[in-house]
Amino acid sequence: MKKALLVVNPSSGGEQAKEYEKLAHEKLDSVFDEVVVLHSKKAGDAENFTREAAVEGYHSVFVMGGDGTVNEGISGIAEQAHRPNFGFFPLGTVNDLARALDMPLDPEEAISHFSLESVKPLDIGKINEHYFMNVVAIGTIPEAINDVDTQKKTKFGKLAYFMSGIKQLAATQSYSFKVDIDGEEVNITSSTLLIGLTNSVGGFESLIPEAKVDDGKLHLIYLKDSSIIDTLKTLPDLLKGVDGSTNNLAYQTCEKLVVSLADEEELATNVDGDEGDKLPVSIQVLPSHLNVYC
């Protein structure tokens, strides 16, 4: 018997969330023998629900919400011996994984296009003991993103991140990072490091054009900046898409990173749009770790 779980974040999707839930439930009912629907009420609920479904042997788990809910859904099944197929219906601000998988961003369209046969392998990342599906960002601009409140995200969408980042430029600070890249230690002076798994970062769909959801690689970008003037020089190179190093930024692929600070400063990461662990952190890719409906 094919049993599926649908976890809904009722705070995503605005007034139409209930209608989207109804459509998704009907769609899944048409292809699964049993569909269980649960609502998340607080942070961590979606992760706990999908973990329990994996332990109980569900065929598939689905989440409906933004990138944070998608992250939780993936995190719940990532460490399990039995990992159900994973699906999601985007209701969030940015929806980076949906963009990377070329899924419709309109929830109703995404639901109508769902097919049980459209499955592909998906790399996920692990940072310390947590998981991510899109990007880890470290430094000045990520610190600004950590400060964006939920109301601004809802009102301005991905522009909220951009506006906060621009404001932070005036206070650009470069850090002395020690980075172990696949066993080779390098010293990097930069305001910002990005470690991506997909081509879409912060809603910019061609930021890392070479990144594929199943290429088995981490894509490391860091800005070669030590002042606001240097930072401004990097922005055109960054926004046009990064497929190689330039005078203003560096790019390379790898499978594992350990990132720390050379001094005793304290700096938090940003993981899939939310604040993550403080440095030092160990980051690795788990190739083709899940099967995702696309």
C-alpha cells in the first residue's frame, strides 16, 4: 500500500493556503492509497512529522510551504535508513529549490503538474549535524539576511533580502577565514562566502549556472573584497552568474569544507535563508541522497 504524508505550513500562502491544501490533498488522493495531512504549528514540526513518516515506512512525504518548511521536510528524512520519496508544493517567498528543479512557482500549477513518475535524484548538504538543500552563506551580507524579520519577507519577498544586503554594504566587514577545501587548507580574506548546491540562490536563478541538483558538488564562491569599493566591484560579476573565478571573486567546486575564523570573532552562518550554526562549521555534500518529485 502506497501511503503518503502531506505536511502543511498554514502560515504560508496567505488566504489561499486552505484552498491549495485542498487541491494538493485531492491530487495526492488520486495516486496514493492513503494520504495523511498534518499541520505544522511551530518550528521543528515539519521535521518531526517527516522523520516519523520515514520510520513508519511511508512511500512518500510532501510539504507545502516556503524554503524553511522544505528544509525541515528534507532534514526529517535525511538521516533515516528508509528515506521516502520527497515532494513539495511551493508557497514561500523565494522557493529556490522549486526554481532549481524548474517547477512552476504558482502553487495551483505545481499541484496540477505533479506526477508520480517524475522523480529524480537530489543532492543535499550537511552542515555539522544539520541539513540544507540550497545554500550556506557566511559573512557580512548573510548577517544582514539573518536580521530580516518575517513581516518584511512577507511584504517584500526576495527584495527584502536584497534591501537588507544593500543597507549592510555601508558597514562591510571582511573576515579572515581558514578554509579546508577537500583536505587543502587556504586562508581567505572576504566579506562573504557562499556554498551552493543549486543554480538558484535568493531567487536569482542563474547565480551559479553550472550547479545541478545532482552533480555531487558543493559550489564555493567568495568575494575578493576588503572594502566597500571592492564589494561594489564584485556585484556585477555575482549577479550575471558565476561559472569561473574573476578579478573580483573566486569560484571552485568541492565535496567537503571546514570553515573557521583565523581570530576569535563570532560569526553565524545563514542556512537556506535562516540563521544557522556559528563558525567553525563542517560542510559536505551527500550525493543523490534523496529522490525528489519534480
